Amino acid sequence: MTLAAEAARTAAHGFLSPTGVEVAFLLVGLATLGAALLTVTTRQLVHAALWLVVALGGLAVEYLLLTAEFIAWVQVLIYVGSVVVLLLFGLMLTKAPVGRSPDADSGNRPVALAVALAAAAALVWVVVDAFRTTWIDLDGPAQGSTDVMGQILFQHWVLPFEALSVLLLAALVGAIVLSRKKKEDES
Amino acid sequence: MTTTTLAVLVPLLPFLGSAAGLLLGRTAPGFVRPLAVLPTLAAAVLAAVVAARQGGGKAIDAATQLTPTGSVPIDLSLHIDGFAALVAVLVGVIATCVQIYSTGYLRDDPRYPSYAALVSLFTSAMLVVVYSGDLMVLLVGWEIMGICSYFLVGHYWETPEARSASLKAFLVTKLGDVPFLIGLFALGADAGTFRITGVLGAVASGGIDHPTLVALLLLAGVAGKSAQFPLHTWLPDAMAGPTPVSALIHAATMVAAGIYFVARLLPVFAASAAAMTVLAVMAAITMVGSGLAALAQDDIKRVLAYSTIGQLGYMAGALAVGDRGAAVFHLLSHAAFKALLFLAAGAVIHAAGTNSLTAMSRMSGLAKRIPDAYWTMTVALLALAAVPPFAGFFSKEAVLVAAEHTALGERDVAPAGAGWIVLVAGLLTALLTAAYALRLWLRTFRGRGPEAPDHGRQPIAMTSVLWVLAIPSLGFGLTVTHLDDWFDGHPLTPTLTTAVLGTGLAAAGAVITYAVWRTLAARTPVTAPVPHVAHPDAEAGQVEAEALHLPHPAEDPADPGRALLGPLHGAAADGFHLDAVYRTAFVRPVLAAASLVRFLDREVVDTYVSAAGNSAKGLGWLVRRAQTGNVQTYLSALLAGSVVLAIVAVALANAVAGA
Amino acid sequence: MHLAYPAVLAALLFAVGLYGVLARRNAILVLMSVELMLNAVNLNLVAFDVWLRDTLHAGQALTLFTIAIAAAEIGIGLSIVLMVHRNRGTSDIDRLRDTKEQPAAGEQPSAEEKAEAAA
């Protein structure tokens, strides 16, 4: 890509003249990030799960904005519908305290903060540096519609799909075996 | 069979007998005695056949090369001249006698199988030395003899004397063997071959660059093996071994090897006047010193040991004046009467129950108890004192004649000074030899006091051997006129001057000793007998082993040696304190060096070792502190590392891309 | 749309999840943080798939698989947490220190360990 062509594309999109989709993406992204931050910082365990719902829902909206409809609905169904419910059940079963618990964070917090900040800085720097002049073309038919995904999934990805079903079965069996109470041991 | 095949069989048979004896010793005790005696006997017969076929004529040479050995080839070769043929017969005969004698002497010894096998191996090694035409193969036999002597001298290893004596024999001979080995290498490198014929050819054509150095290095090994001053100290201590072993070492094998080696390579030594002079001085000191020491010893076997050293001094003296015929002649006759002396001494110790001359002088009638040993020992002592017409007279005269001729300039192989040294020392030693031989005889068989205990007759295996050996002791000298042809051709017959001088001095020594003994015996009262061994009726070997423990009685005023030596007696009894000199010169520095090494090892080297260990331990302590068990800590460290690596990688990529 | 928006959002979400994994004490909260990290990856996959207009839509297919695997993971993870809780009475991961270096016999436990035991 020559410099002239790059300059032309920059001019076509306009660096500081965001489109409507970009503005929507940015706002939802900020909300998502805020919810994620609250998830990892709140001292109320149940609230953390609820903030996680917000973050995951925000991500589903981002998928929609990226024209990946099917992924967005799967995200909502599986993450918000089942994973978070599972987590809530887990919290209840482990007798997590309702209300503020002062020891929700471990003593590792400063180290964690430093590592996370360093990782964020490095990743953002690299990503921005790499994709400064790259735009996604969202015109044309939706790329992630259910129709497209169904065709692709059952034409090209059918074998991994079937393998994944076996994996899920194994996970199911494993979870049952692990969480079952051992009667003879308890006697 | 060809003569070569027969000659190969001569050393091979005792070796096979030894191997078979070691293998079958435990499982088939019935075969041990035949396996000990028969191969040695067969080797003696074959050696006699080889000697008859060789007949003192041209030397038989045969060689085969098993494998290439680099720049200087090593061959399996035979070089059989008159010397080798006759010495091999001697070795075979003496070894056979010793083996037969041992069957009676060590009748009930539980270690007899290994003993007999080692004696066979010893014999085989000596025969290799005798027949070998290659110096490296000779060295193999030479070293096997060293290790065999170690085992055999230490036969009674339960006693501390035998242990230290065997170690001493091994170490002292090795002390000589190191320069010997270097000398052999120097000789082989100079001559370009290890073949004796090749070496002698190189000497004849003047191809040896450093004859003095080579000769002196070789002399060190010879002095160790043949017990010449100053490396003779192992031989008297080696008396801690069984008597047949002493006979074998002193007569046929170990000590003869050194003399024989010089005789074989005499031109190498003769090429250096300095080496000949050194050899003459060495021989003279050895002769006179050992004569004085023999006069002061109380242990009958130690007297004989010092007499061996003295007679070896005669042989070395003959070599120093360049007459190897006389040296080997004396070697042969000495072997006969010295083997006889030791074997008879074994019978005497058995009968008397002690090895102390003082103790024997306090019992009477020992001669009646063991008439065979008495008569044969008398013959052997006469031969030792060089009384005509016994064997020792002729061979000793041959040595003295050679020395006289060299001294007067009639022979020019060696410097005249060497001749004078050997002649004077030889005559002096003749006097001393007669004195201590007579002292030994008087104190053993002419004791006064209670009757000697009666243990019955000695086994036939022991007494018959004594008489067999008495024949050459008595008559070997008469072959002197025929022996010239076997050796270099020099006449070995005595001349009037030396015969009169030598015999006169011997007679003088004998007369003085006898007079002193008579005087002292008349003056001193008969004292109480000394303690005997615990089991006087046991087999001879056990009696001797027990006799080693007996304390020697306090100084006997009736000892003629004491009166004759006067103030010298104390020093002579202790071997002129040479052991103390060795202790100061070698043992103490070695011990000091050992403690220094121990200090360095413990304090210096170990510091590094323990520092390495401690630093690893400290690191381990640090790492262990990090093992808190907290997964989050581990994960933090892992991810922090990943982030750092990622940043470094990106930064490097940017730097490279930017560059 | 500028590609940097989804990419930066994914990076930040990932870092937030990372912080949660390292800083949270309750195992279930740690699992939530893991979900955040997985979702950051998913966002990346979708964004790049859309940008590249992949004919096989590998990015979106892989996202689906990741979601399924995350569901399996959360099931197994929760059952493990439940079992640990049942056996130990706690689901605080900094209390589960069985792999810790045991002090040698006779050695005095350090002050830190004493304080921990007291707490």
C-alpha cells in the first residue's frame, strides 16, 4: 500500500470525523469496560455477577454493531442465559456472603494491578501502532447473519462442530462426577 | 619337536600348571600336588634337552610379532645362548626341588594350592626372563616376579612381620624398577629395537648415544632385584616368607634375574667405564657390608640372607670386571648351595623349634636329630666358604681371577680400578664368609645344653631334595674345564695366586672364629634353654610361622660374632642402620607429603567443593522461600514475565524495523 | 469503522480480566474474570473476521467454538470449586496452599507463617 493510497483512504474516512456506528460502538464499549471494571473491583459478590451480565450484554451489542448477528444472539443466550446463572448458583452453593465482604481481594492486588496495567499499556500500544490506518468495511450484506453462519458451520466446520459436541458431553459427565457427593467417604 | 618349540614349552608349562592349580585348587585338592610338581619337573627336563641341543654353540634366535607396536617393535622372541640354556636348567632344577620340598614342608597348610601356583608362576616368569630375546617381554617376566615375591613373602600374612616384609620387598624393588623402565626405554629408543641381538649389534657399532645414563638407570633396577647396596634391605626382611620361598628367591629366580640381566647386556654396561666403576663400588660395599652384617645376625635365615647378598656382590663384581662367564658360573654354583642351605635351614628350624642361633647354641644333639640336614648343610657351608674342591671354590676363584687380570691390566674390558676394588673386597669377603659360615655351623650343630627335642624324621620329600642338591654343591666345580665353551670362552680355572690368597684368607677366618668360639665356650656357663614354639610337632611350615613370633634371646656372650666384630656388632646386627636412613630419607618425607596432601585436600580443595555445595544450597533456600503455595503469586510472576518478554520482543522488532 | 476501536476495547477488557484473575480471592470471581478474558478474545476474533471478510468465516466459527468451550469450562470449574468448598470449607484460592514448601523437621516456622496461621 503506497503512501498516496493511504493518504487517500484517510481522507475518505476522516480521522476525527467518526461515523454514527463508531460513536455507538465507542459509547457501548465504554459502558462495557466500566461494567467489567466494576465486576473485578466490587466487594459484593452477587453484584459482581450482575455487573458481569452488563459487560457481556454490552459485548453482544458490539457484535451486533460489527454485523455478527448470530454471535450476538449466541452470546446473549449462552453467556447471559446460562453461564452467569451457573455462576450465581455457584456463589449460592459456596455460601458466598450477601453484602459487602471486605476480603474479596487477595493480598496480591498491587502486583495484579501493576501486571494488568503493564499488559494493557503494551497491548494498546501495539494494537494502536499496528491498526492506526485500518478501517473495517461494514457495507454490503451482513457477514454474520444466521443464514450465513448456518451454511458455513454445516458445510466447512461440521467436523470440529461434532468434535465439540463430544467435548461438551465429556464436560457434562465430568461435572456430574466431580460434584456428586461420595456417600461411602462421608460415612 | 624343534628346539624352539621345546624352548617355548619351558616357560609355558609352569604357567599352565599355575593357572590350573589356581583353578582347581579348591575343587580338586588331589590334583594340586601333581599340578605343582609335574609341570615344573617337565620344564626342567625340557630345559635340559634345550641345553643339550644348544650345546653352548651358536645362539638360537627365533621371533614372532603378534601385532605391530609402533615405532619400536616388540617381538615375542627367544635368544638362547649358553648362558640362557644353563640358567634355565638351573631354574628348572631348583624350582622342581623347591616344589617337591614344599609338598612336605607345607603339608597341611590350607593355603598350599595358591602357594604352589604362585611358585609355579614365579618359575615361569623367571624362565621368560631367561629365554626372552626381547627386553619388553623380559620386563613382563621381571615384573611378574616382583608381584609373586610380594605374595609369597607375605604367605604368613597373619603376622605383621610378613606383611611389612612383603610390602617392603615390593616397594624397594619397585623403587629400582622405575629407573629400570626408563633405562629400557632409553636403550630401546637409542638402539631402535628392543631385541637383545639388535641392542647388542647397536652397541657394537657404537649406536648408543648415552651409554652411561642408560647403564646407570638399568643398574638401579638390577640393584633392586639382585639386592645390591643400597637397595638390598628388602632381602633380609623377606625371611618372613616360608623357607622354600626364600630358597627359590635367593637361589634361582628373583635375585638371579638382576645378575643375569647384566650378563645378557654386558656390552651395554661395558660401553661405559663409569657404569662399570659404579657397579664395582656397589659390589664391593655390598660384599663387605653384608659379610659383617651376616656375622652379627641371630636369625639363621637372616645370616643366609646376608650371605646371599654377599655372594650376589661377587657376581656383580665379576660383571664389573667384564667377565660374565665367571658371574654366571658363580650364579649357578651359588644357586645350588644356597638353595640347599635354605632348605636345610628349614629342616633345622623345624627340628629346633626356633630360628634363633642363640637358642640353637643352647641345645645339644641337633645334628643327631636331623642327620640329612646336618651333612648336607655342612657340604653347603663348605661350598659357601669356598673350600676346595667344593663348587663355591671354583666359581669364586673364577671371579677373583677375572678381577686380578683386570687389576693387573691383562684384561681391558673394565677399568683397572674396578678390578682392584673387586679383588680387595672379594678377598676380604672370603675371610668374612668363612667366619660367618663357621659361626653358623658351630652355633647350630655344636650347641651345649639339654638335648634337642625329638620330632621324628623329616618327610622324605624334604630330605631327598637335600641330597639331590648336595651333589652339585659338592661336584659342580669340577665341570669348570667344560664350562668355558658355554660362556664367552674365557678360562674359568683358578690360578695359583688367587687360590692361595683366597683359601688362605678363608682358612684364617675359620681358624680365628673357631679359636674365639672355643675360648668363649669354655668361659661361659651353660644357661637355661629358651622358650620354644607352641606346636613343635606340627608341620614345618607352621613351626616356622610360629618361630617368627618368638622373641630372640638376649645377647649371648658366647657368640663369637660379637667378640669378632667388637664395637661394630650393634650396627652390623641392625644392617648398618640403613633402614633408619631410609626412614629418614624416604618414609618421613613421603609421610610429610601425604599429610600435606591431606591438608590441601581437606582445607583447600574441600573449600571449593563445599562452597559449590553451599551456594547451591543458598540458592535453593531462596527459591524455597518463593514457594508459598499461593497460585496467584505464581501466576503473577508468570504473566509479568510474559509481559516483559512481549514488550522486549516488540521493542526489538521496532528497533530492527527502524534500523 | 476504525479497526482500532474493537481492538483497543478487546485489549482493555483482557487487561481488566487479567487484573481480576490476579487480584480476586474468591474462586468464583476468578472464574468470572476468566470469562471476561475469553470474551475479549472473542471480540477480537469477530472484529478481524469482519475486517478480513473471510469466505469461511473462520473467526466467527471459532468464536462459537470458544463460547461452547467456555461453557464447558465454567461447568467443570464450578464443580471443582464446589468440591473444594465441600472438602475445605472455603473457596478462597490463597488458602489452598498444599503445594507449599514444607519447613524441614525441627525448623521453626517463620513469622509470616505464624501470622497466617493466626489469621
